Amino acid sequence: MKSTHPKKLMLSLMVFFAMGLSAFAQPGGQLLSFSQAMQIMLEQNPALLRQKEEIRQKEYEIKSKKGLRLPRVSLNATAMAMFDPLHLDLTPVSEAITPLYQTLGSYGVFSGVANPDPSTSALLPVLGDDMSTAIVRQQLLEAGEAIEAHDWNEIIQEKNFALLTASFAMPIYAGSKINGANQAAEVNLSICEEELRHTEGLLLTELVTRYYGLALGIQVVELREEMQKSMATHFNDAQKLFDNGMIAKVELLHAKVAKSEAEREVKEARRNVEILRTGLKATLATDSLTQIVPANNLFINTELNGLSTWITKAKNLNPQLKQIQGKKELVEIKHKVEKNEYLPTVAAMGNYNLADKDFSPYMPDWQLGIGMRWTLFEGMSRKNNLKASETLHKQVEFAEQKAGNDLEAYLVKLYHELQMQIEQKTELETTLELANEYRNSTQKAFNEGFATSTNVVEANTKVLQVRTKRLSVLYNYDVALAHFLQTAGVPEQYINFAAGENTTTEKQ
């Protein structure tokens, strides 16, 4: 039986808990909190899964670059066929020395040859000149015959041969190429990790847009249903007043049109909810949840920290800015490597013959040595590559400066948008109180015959508009806050802003 991964188990429990809570939600719905939705997204969204696999790829690349410092050992098998065997013809040497042996063997005079007979060597340790000459001449003539009989055109390598060797090569100094490759691999991993953070921020913003968009859609449905009930009640009141002859038929028809329009808008709002729910499921990338109902309501904060604090955070933590800084570091590494192209490359190498067939016996079984390659002139390419890397470094610096300025400007824009939403929410509270009071007084006046159906519909519509605007303000705030925190490089703090002492939810 396979064991369950702890994260998957936790995710399953969260989904089960959400489904259990659905019994207290609206019929057929599965209640899901924003934190649960975020956890599901982080675990299952394919964009994040792809990014995590890319990080694993970069980690393996780091290990690969570390291997550049180690020796490379290889096994090599070679089978060769040549047109002719290799041979060494020393016949001229034989022809040059043979007459010498013949001359000395016939006419040479020698002395001082040791007595080879042990029985007489004590009395006569050295032979006489005649005997010494005879012995040496005989030896020279025999040597001359042996030289003459030897084959001086010798094959040193057969034309067909096979060889099995083991070899190694190990860099000793490579002009910072290996160090640069390892440093670049580490920086690429950091860039990839920042890209993951950026993707998480984008998806969190997408989740906020769709999660709270669904919450907004459901609450709009509730407002539309309330409007439908109000218009149905108003139509019934108008029908009674018409039956009693207190209003004209045109007033009754106006009430009926308003009732039909309210019913149409309810259907439209419900269909919009299904569209929003489909979008949220796509972000969560899960099939285990069907009729998702947001457990968290729209919210707004009463205040935010000072703008300068957020700008400082953004310049230190924004993932896109950190990616540019990583690319700047890569350019610096490249520039250093380009400068060291003027230095030599040194490596140790060796070779050992494991087995062979018809391979030259004159070749050694092993070789070991150190090699150096120093390119003195390369057609000005190194100089121009160095200048190109310097130019690239300036480009990245300008890009970093531009990104920093744009980041600060965008953060200022979002900050003031959030402040504007906070102010609008406060103003709409007063407007809503006045709209409710006006609706109540208009309805009372209509029942007493002092107001028309048009007045009642307009009063109810005004309340609906203000309440819808209030929801829109909260929704716009929630989405803008997600963009704001993403830009500041701290999207994970969104949950802290969604629930805290500084937070006001829509139901409060």
C-alpha cells in the first residue's frame, strides 16, 4: 500500500473540511475559505508545477557544473586498417657497418684478450697477441655474418590492429571558465526562484480577482433577488391600488415592467456567477470541488502603512527587480570570463593501454603529462567580446534603473487607488443611509397615493445602485491590494490584510 504524501493529505483534509462546511452554506454549494483556495492553487496549479520543475532542472545544472572540476575518465576502443604496414628500413646501416666487421675480421690486430682457460689462467692471465688477434677476428667475422643475415627492413606496425585504452583529462587552470560556469548556474537558480515568486504573485492576484469576483457575483445575485422581491411586492401593492381605483393603469404597467426587469436581471446575475465559478476552478486546477461558495466576504482595510515603507520593501523584494539584478550578476560573471580569455588553459592527461591486437610493441603501455594551450592572437575577437560585455553591463544597469522607477511609480498609483477606495467606502455608507430613508418614505407615500410607481422603482433602484457600488468598491480594493502586495514583493501577506483588527468585511 502506497503512503500518502503529507502535503497531499493536508490538501485532501482541507477539501474534505470545505465540503463538510457546505452543509451550512447555500444548498448544493461547497464552502471554501480564501486560505484554503490559495493552498489548493499553490499545490495544483500547472503553471506553478512547471516552474517548480524548472527549479529542479537548475539544481541539477548546478551539480553538472560542479562536475567540471573533476577528471573525465573514458574507455576508448579503436580498430584500424591501413593501406600498408609501417616499417623501418635500416639496410643502409647494415651496408655501412658490414665492411667494417669484414675488414677488422680479416686484417685487424688485437691484444690483451683474457685467457679463457681456468687451468692456465693463473700462469697466463692474458693471451699472446697472435692468439688474441685470432680470437677477436673470429668473433668479428661471426658478428658480421649475423649482421648480414639479419632482416634490416622491419615492420613496426601491422596494417590491421585494434586497441583498448583508458584515458583521463583533468583541468588544472581554465581561466575562470569553470568558476564562472558554477557561479552562473547558482545565479540562474536564484533567477528561476524569483520567477517562481513572480508567478505565485500573479496567480495570487488572479485568485483574488476570481475568488472575490465570485463572492461579489453571489452577493449581486442576493441584491438582485431582494430587488426582485421588492418589485414583486410593489407590483402587488400597485395591483391592489389599481383594483381600488387609486392609481391609473399606466402606473400598474410600470410596476409590472419593473418586476419583469428585476426577474431578468436575477437570471443574468446567476449566469454570471456560473461563469465566475468556472474561472475560479481553472485557477485552482481541481475537479474535486464543483459548486464553490467563497467563505470569505469582500473586505477593506481602514488604513495602510506609509508609502515609503512599501517602496523600500518593493526595491528589496520585488521578484522582477531581483531577476534583473540576477541578470546583472550574470553579465558581470561573463565579463570576468571574457577578461580571462587572455590567460592560458592548463590540464593534466593520461592514457593506459588495457588490451591490444597487433599493436606496435614499440609503443609504451601508458602516458602521463600536462598540457597547456595559450591563444596569443584570435583575430581581435577577445577584445571585441570584452567591449561587448561592458556594453551589455551598461544596458542591464539602465534596465534596472528603469524598472526601479517604473516600480515606484506603479506602487504610488496603486497606493492612492487603495486610499481612494477607502474614502469612497466611507462616503457610500452615508449615501446608503440616505437612499434607504428615501426608499422607505417613497414607498409610504406611494401607498398613501402621494407618489408614483416610477418614484418607487427609482428609489429601490437607487438603493440597489449604492449597495452594488459599495460592493464594487470593496472588490476593487481587494483586487488592487493584491496587485499592490505583489508589486511590493510580499503577496503572501494578503491573508493578513484580509483578516485583522484593521479589516472591515462586507457583512459588518
